[in-house]
Amino acid sequence: MAKITRKLPTTPKAKPPKRVKKSGKPAAARPARARAAAKKPKPWTEAEVRAAFSRFQKANPEPRGELEHLNPYTLLVAVVLSAQATDAGVNRATRTLFAVADSPQKMLALGEDKLRDYIRTIGLYRNKAKNVIALSQKLIDEFGGDVPRTRAELESLPGAGRKTANVVLNMAYGERTMAVDTHVFRVANRTGLAPGNTPLEVELGLERVIPHEFMLHAHHWLILHGRYTCLARKPRCELCLINDLCRWPEKTV
């Protein structure tokens, strides 16, 4: 008779306990907000902000916007045309355009079809031509042909948003506004000067930290810094005037 052997049941191995941090919670269980806070850069001090803009001012006391224009109206049109386009590309088109249409009345006389021919090299030119004609008509109908001097009125114009309004108020009327384009947005976030998830958050943050005495030219300094030094792909940290103040962890100096 064959001998029958029975296999005794094996007891499962106990799992090692999860590593627990001092807080008593596993690392994975820590709230996302707490993890994000740990990476948040240290805010700039008032002295650091003043030092940064003092350097910008010393290097370029009277910065100028690079969009070519003849008056507040042509500035408004140029800014509307510059959406999703380069200033250089807009300037190439508007040099001939503004020679024949430097007022709302002349733009309407030119007409949308001919306007499209002048700005054909600019992205989204069809929609932009429509907006320029519509805003020109509204300027005549509601503002006596003049470019308004308030943000709300400027934002009511076809094709003009908050950034457009801020540029016109600053460059045409000397208001201390902060126009946030892609360059300003990048510089404010990368350096830690005024982090924000939206252009409006960055705008309000910059207005809070930048001293009043620098605000007239502040957006030009930041735009030029982002356009020529703090580049999107390969920032030129070795040439940066504020590299010792910058909070970016990947800076090369």
C-alpha cells in the first residue's frame, strides 16, 4: 500500500511595514498642496526687487516698446495685430499701412478688403482685419474718433483685451500699468518675482511688489529681459543682470 503524505499549509510571510515619515503619514499620502509648498521658491524681499529694477533702470533708463506707431490710434491697431505675432512681423506690415491709414476715418475709407492685403503676412490676418475695421467704427461712433483713456473702454473695443488696454494706457497715456505678455509671464514665474497661473495673477503680483517709482517702465524692462536674455529655451543666464537674485533652480550661473 502506497504511503500518503500530506503537505502542511504554509503561513504567508508578513509584509514589511510601510516607511512612515515623522509626520506619521506615508510619503505618498502627503497632500499635494503640502508637496507643492515644499518646492515653492522663497519670495523676493523688497530690497531685492528694488535692486533688480535699479539695475534695469541703470542699463536702460528710457526703454521703448518695439511696435512702431505714429499716434494712440496706430498704437492700438499695432497691439491688436500683434496677438500671436512678432513685433518685427507687425512692423513690416504696418509701415506701409499707417502711411495711408493713421486714423479711424482713413482706415474705414481703406476698407476691410484692402486692409487684408496690407496685413496678409500677419497670422490670423482675416479676423484681425475685421476687428480693426470694427474698432475703428466704434471709435468714431462712441468716442469721437479718439482712443479712450480708461481700461474698461479700451477693453470694449473689438480685438482689444486687458493686455492691449494696458499697453495703450502705458505707452500712449503714461499710466503705470503692467501689460503681461508671454515674456513677462515667463520672467515673473521663472525668477520667482511674481509667480502666477494666469496673466492676471502675474499682473497683480507684479503690481504688488514693484515700487511705484519703477512702474512706468517696468513692463518694458521685463519684456526686453524675456525677449533677449531670459529666453524660453536657452536662457542666457551668464548675461543676466539679476542672476544672483533669480530663484530659478536650473539657472546656469
